[in-house]
Amino acid sequence: MRLADFNRDGKADLAVSAPAEDHGNGAIRQLRGTRSGVSTSGVSTFGPREYGVSPGSGVGGTLLA
């Protein structure tokens, strides 16, 4: 997990790794920060396709290091 202002709106967003997601290809989920904390509304999911890498490249494991 990583907290950072990914969308540059002044609020901390939460990125969560999901290494087993998408049939083992991995994914990263981004939860948007709000004034009252992190929200589960409008969660974005990024997998190998969104990053332009091959399936099985370990996208979901990148935040674990």
C-alpha cells in the first residue's frame, strides 16, 4: 500500500497492490482521497494493459517491494 496524491488534488489517495488479481496477472487499485478520508467510490484499477506491459509481469507486486 502507498499513500500519495496521485491525482494532484491535494488529498492523499491510497494505492493497493493486488498481485493475484486478473487471473494472476496482477493489478493496482487506487482509492481516491477526500476531505474525510479515503473513499471506495470511484475506485480505479490498473493492470498490465493500462501500463503497457505483458501479462504476468508482476504489476500487482510492485507496491510490495
